[in-house]
Amino acid sequence: MRAAAMSLTATTRGFVVLLLTVTVISQDDWNVTYSSTQICTLKGSTVEMHCSYRYPFEKDGQKTRVRSGFWFSKDSNNIYVDLRTDPEYSGRVQYHYGNNSCTLRITDLRKSDSAEYKFRFTTNQPGGSVTGSPGVTLSVADLQVNRSQINLYSVELKCQSSCPLAEPQSYIWYSKGRSIDGETSQFYRSYFYRPSRISCAVNGHENSPSPSVLVKDAWDVTYSSTQICAFKGSTVEMHCSYTHPPGIHVTEMFWFTKAKDDEYVKLKDDPQYADRVEYDQKSCSLTIRNLTESDSAEYKFRFKTNQQGGKYSGSPGVTLSVKDPQLQVHVSRSVNRFPTWTELTCQSSCQRPDYPSYNWYNNNVKVLEGKTYLHLQAFGPSDSYYCAVQGQEHFRSHAVYAPKLSSVSVSPSAEIVEGSSVNLTCSSDANPAANYTWYKENQDSPKASGHIFTITDFRAEHSGYYSCEAQNIVGRHTVSVHVAVLGGSWKAAAVGATTAVTLLVVFLLVFIMMRKKRRSEQSADPVQRADNREQDDLHYASIQFSKNLQESLYSNTASAEPQRHVEKEDEGVVYSGVRCNSGIRGQETEEDAAALYSTVKKTR
């Protein structure tokens, strides 16, 4: 099967470039052909990539059919991220494949779109999946103004991109924000008798101009970057360019951070940087290795010439910040199409000019090396992923994991009384932090969302099982709790018990008061007390006589009623010993002890 015609068109609102065809052989009889493997275009523009693919008509008696085809720039863990499912390209990519041709179109290009793009197709044949590799390397260019000194006041400026654009291009030059009429070339030469800010742009891309540069006189130092962030222990490079009037020669150049009274301490002579710095005299660059936090400073380039007073320092210089990377794992999910995937991206608060490599770990086991991102088809409930700087693994991020150890607490924790207010509080351990949704048993729609669910005026119909679903972007976990109101029968029993206790207390108080009153009355009138008794009592009195009695005196006194038998009077009888003494002192006989028995019958 012959390959279809191939071309690549880079559309940037006004220029079209045709590039050479490159064939990439992936397997025998299987291939993908790109029209070019290198494209440079401007930020904000639109780019198109074209390719063709080939496969055997049939294999082992089975006719070959293409099942799917897509473009991707990210792959890891045997997962290829279809650009149409990547949130970073949402609404900006279109492509077509069929009849052995394939096309990718990306609009509104960003600096982050700089990457290698590949086409992959799958067939119905066993192992019949092919990726065209190497792919197409896209570089989204930045513009900058470079200067060359012609003489004391004449300067030539060049609008240069970070990668070679297709020629020819039409340019626009700006002075103090206003366009300069008649200047459409990549070069601009003029006399500058006073400082001026100059910038440039490609015609049709006025929204993506270069940074402005201050053109002031023949003496100047320009830095490629004035802000750099680097990790502790890493290596950093700083670059610059310098100009001076023609006809003089540079005799010395160096970098410094410390200066006092026109005395500059060269970095190579500073003990703090011993054996850690290098200069490149030709390119005006500085390299510092094994960075420490104390290296954070403003670095400046200075040169001296053979002309008297011909010394110049570029100021302001390059501000270097050396810090811990403070890594974080950013989580994103596929959009719009299947199959689904989860992307973990290692990010740092320190934005380095280069792109450092990272290693990936799951539960402290290394799973991938040298990638900024990691792709997963599924994120398990026990998975815990983190990233670390390659070669500096002590710099690591916090792990990301699905919610776990979820729990629900109920307040008040005692039995809930009907009509009261109830708070259900859900908590879990998760990173990223979990969001909470509340459900009631046998109900599909959620009852509430948030960490706390409050039910005011709790009723019997509110009783039942409540579920809290803790969810973040990588997983979810559900926990339930049963909440019940103190029911009607229980409430009635509780009210009845309360009433009974209250009545019992009142009765006891009344009884105690009556008893105290009765005792008081008995103490005041013992005779009346005896008359009011409701039962018969037999009393024995102890009697002493003043004279000697030789015999016992028995006296029986009965009431008007018939006499009862003494045996029936046993109940309630109290016996008291009676002792009788004779009238003569010192004489004692057996008759001295005598008993006087008196039976008293009360009239009923």
C-alpha cells in the first residue's frame, strides 16, 4: 500500500511553510510518516501537523481494520493520553484520520504546548498498535531584541525568536509602546541620543510582542533572565550580552555580588564560592554548582576596557533564589472521551528555567523514573503516590491518596428527644482534601453537602441510617451511622415515670411532716396519747414502799365489760421487774422482793 501524500502547514495568521517529508518506520510493513519532525511557531498562533500511516492489508488470513487513531504528547505507565481528553488542550485541538492520512490542528498556542507530538493507531490484529516515533517536535517561540553597537550612538537591533521561524516574516517595531512607521524588517538601525524602550513583534501577532529593552548608550549589559529560582544542591547558569563603543577592547570581565566603595569582590575570589563557579568569557555566562540558600543574591556582570574610565556593570542584575522545591502533586482527570485516566503532575513552587526530572513512588516503591507526570488507569483505595527530584530524592512531595479512616459523630451523643436539633459531623484522612455528601437510606438524592449536616426539629420520620460519602479527585469512601429519636411509647413511659417519682416525693414529704406533728403532740400530752391508742396494752409499774411489807398485795381491777382471758392479752405485753424495800434499813428478807400485778382494762 502506497503512503498518502504528506505535508505540514504551520498557520500563523499570515505565513504558510511547507516542510520536508520524513518517514518513520515503526515495524515491518507498519509505519507512520510525518511531513516534518521540527516546527517552530509563535505563541497565540495556530499550527497544523499532517501525517500518513501504513499497515498490512491482511495478516494470517485476517483483513486488517483500523479501530482507533489519535495524537498524544504524554505517555507513561503504558498509557497514551489522547489530546482530546487532556484538560490542557480542551477546546483547542482538532484532528482527523482515515484513508491512511492523519491531521492535527492546535489553536491559540501556549508556551506550555512545546512538546513532541505523535500519532498512534490500533487495529484488529494481535499486537497491531503502532506509534510513529520520533514524532513532531513543536517549539512555541518567544521573541527578544538583541543589540549591536555600530558607533557611539548608532545601534542595530534584531528581532530574534528562540527558535528559527519560517522566512520571510514581516515585523513591527515599537518605541515606548508606539509602532515605528516604515520599519518592517527583522533588523532596525537607528541613532539613540537618549534612552528609549524598544520592542518588536511579528506582523499578525501583535498580541505576542517581545519584552522591551532599554537602549540608552553604547555601554550596556543585557541579561537573558533577571529572575531565577533553583533548588538547593542543584546547578544554575546565568547568561548575558554586553556592548561598548567600537574601537576599544575589553581587558577584564567578571561576575560579583558584593561591592563597596567601587571595590568589587569577584566570585572566583570569594571563599563562599570556592571551586563552585565558572565563567565563560566569550558568552558572558556564569555557572554555580552545588547551590546553597546563602547563594541567594543579586548577581551582576562587569567588564573593563582599555579606555580610561571604560568600566561598566549591568544593573539591575540577576536575582537568584535558592530554596527547597516544595513539591506538590497536581491531579487531573481525562475529559470528554474514553478510556479514562488520571494524571499526576509533579509541580514546584520554584519555577526553574529548565525542566527538572522527577521519580514517582507508590507506597514508597519506585514506579517511574525521569518523568514530570505519571498516568494511571485506576487509582486504588490503598494507593499513595508521591514524587521526588531525580538525583535529590530527599526533596519529595506529600503523598496523594483517596479518603480513608472516615468516621461520623452525632451530637448530642445521648438519646435524641423529638423536636431537638442534631448535628452529624463527618471527617476523613485524604489528600487532596475530601468533599462530603450526605445521604439517607433508601433515598438517591443527597440530603446535604459539607463537613457538618444539621437536622433541626428532629422527628420520628428522621430516624434511620445516614451515610457520609467522603470524595476527592482520586477516590471515595462511605461511612454510615444510625440515628433514632426517642419514640412515642418511650416518651410516654418516661413522662409517666417522672410523674410517679414526683408524686412519691410529695407523699413522702407529707408523711414526714405529719409524723413530726404527731410526735410533737404526743410529747405535749402523754395522757391524751395513751387514751388515743387503738390497741390494749398491759403495763407493769415498779413500786417502792416506805415500810416493810411481809406479804404480797394483789389487786385486780376490771372494767365494766366481761373479763378476757389473760392469754389473749399476750400480744403487746411488757414485763417490768418490781422490787420492794422494807422500811427498816439493812434488813433484807425474801419478801423484800414482791410483785404488784395490776391488770388494767381500757374501755373501748
